[in-house]
Amino acid sequence: MLIASIKENFNEIISLLSNLESHQYTVCHQELSNATIGEHTRHIIEMYQSLLKNYENGNINYDKRERNLSIQTDIEYAINCINEILSGIDKPNKELILEQGLEKLKYSISTNYERELLYNLEHSIHHQALIKVAVLKHPSIQLCENFGVAKSTIEYRNQCVQ
């Protein structure tokens, strides 16, 4: 169920990216503190990449992600990175250590793979909500209705309709 939700979420992102032109992906938006859609997309991708890259050694530190500028400037490269994530994401749950800090380790706590997948999914949805703010400036770009909307909000809205 969790993996299916992540795949659905990434398919929404791929759909958006496939409908963007390069300048729309890389232009700075004042509403996003002068960030670009590409920068937010890179952040989403690199969080998952960090988790997958460090799955085997069991120590996850999102602060040490790569920050590959090609992801935020090249739409096709970003889509390829997403497809790589999707091809390697279905792993068994296992115990992990989550660390925070770059130079000096500030925190270290126990976690597990499924918990981190869920965190990354929720984190992705949060960044998609920000991306949506920028996309709404381009009426020609269509987003699915629930792009950037948390599952709990969707469920709540559905209950209100009934």
C-alpha cells in the first residue's frame, strides 16, 4: 500500500514535469522565496535517493544528500532519477538509524525503512503543495485535482461531501 502510494505520487510529479517547458522548470518564483519548481523537485528526489543509497549501511542522514544541480535544471534527468527511485524502492522493512547534522552529529535516533518512506511521501506532498503555487501561475498547465494535497485532507473532504 505504501509503495503504491509513493508510485502514484511520483507519477503525478512525472506527469507535471512532462508538461513543463524548461524555462517553467527553472524560473524563480517570488512566492517560493525565489526558488524554482526544479529546486523543489530536486529536494523531493534527493530525499528518496539518500534513503535508498544508505539503506544497506543502515545510517540515514538527509542533511548529507548530494544536491545535484542537474536534477533542478534538466527535466529529463529529473524524470530518469524518479524512475531509478521507483525501480529500487520496493525493499524489505528493516531497522535504521536516522542522523542529523553535517559536520557534527546533532541527533541520532532509531527508525525503520517504512517509517522513512512514509516521511518522504508526506514530505513530497508538502513540496508539491509549494510547487502547485508556482504552477497555478501558468493556466495552460494542468495538475491532477489532488496534487500537493495530503491523503488525510482528501479523506476529510470526501467525508464532508457525503
